[in-house]
Amino acid sequence: MSALKDELLALDDAVYEAVAGTRTPHMDRLLQPLTGAADYSRLWIASAAVLAVVGGERGRRAALHGMASVGLASGLVNQVFKQASRRPRPDREGAAVPTARHVPMPTSTSFPSGHSASAFAFAEGVSYSMPVVGLGLRLAASTVAYTRVHAGVHYPADVLAGATIGVACGKAAPRLLGAAGSRWTEVSTPTKP
């Protein structure tokens, strides 16, 4: 098992270094601001606001599902997985990630990627109520997840794990909200004599 883990870590390093070593100046100008826009889930909060304003009742429900999914994913990633993992951030300078890609290096541990978890959680949560909108959001989530490797702040495995957690939370949160809503309705509805 230890040999398999070593091989997977070596593959993870190799993909990280391949991305770092590939010169992409045009992409750098597009991706660097995008990864910053996703800090603190700002991109997803803005998307939820748009859905709530222009999407009618379904849009408001989708926004609620998306943001509840982000909350669940963020809590799990930051309070459980990052605490248990303690994986250090990549050596961006050692891998010679171009400075045009740099964003501030987070102080938290590397595994899993919180940006990826939040992005996929939001997309999956919105998809519960608005599947067509969710397709576009999944593309945006995939792009944001890639930017974390491109910027040199995460290994690819961090991003894959974050995306997996995000999808799971995006499936769970709307169902949990539905169950809580049903329970609330039962409790708050007066019984007829």
C-alpha cells in the first residue's frame, strides 16, 4: 500500500510540475483573476444573487440550495479534512510557476482544495433545482478548480478531492434542506381537532 501511495504522490507532483512548466501567457491573463474572484466564494455568492433576482421562485430555491451546499462543503473541508490531512502547500518557486499566475499563497493546508469544493458544491446544489443552469456552473467550477493548480497553490489531487467533496455536499445539502423543511412544516402546522 505504501508503494502505491508513493506512486500516486509522484504522479501528482509530475502533473503539477508539467502544468507549472507549460508556458501559457494568454491563459495566465484570464485564469489568474478568475481564481481570485472565487476567493471566499465571492463568485458563487454573486451567482446566487443573480439567480435569486432573475430566476423567480426556482432561481431563489436554486440559490438557496447552492449556498447551503457551499456552506456544508466549506465546513467539512476546513474543519475536518484540512485538519486531518496537514498536507503542505506546493513549492511554487521550486516548480518555477510563472509569477504572472501567482495569487497569494493561502496559509491553510493544501489538501483538499476549498475553492474546488465550494465551486462544485455550488454547481451541484444549483443543479438540484435548475439542471440546465447547473451545466454551465459545472464548467465554471471545473475552470476554477484548474486555476488552483495553474496558480501553483494546489496539487491536482487536492483539486480532485475538493471537487469530489463538493459534488457530495451539493447532492446532500438540498435533500437536507428538503427534509428540514418538511419537518418544520409538520411541527408548525396546527392539528385540527
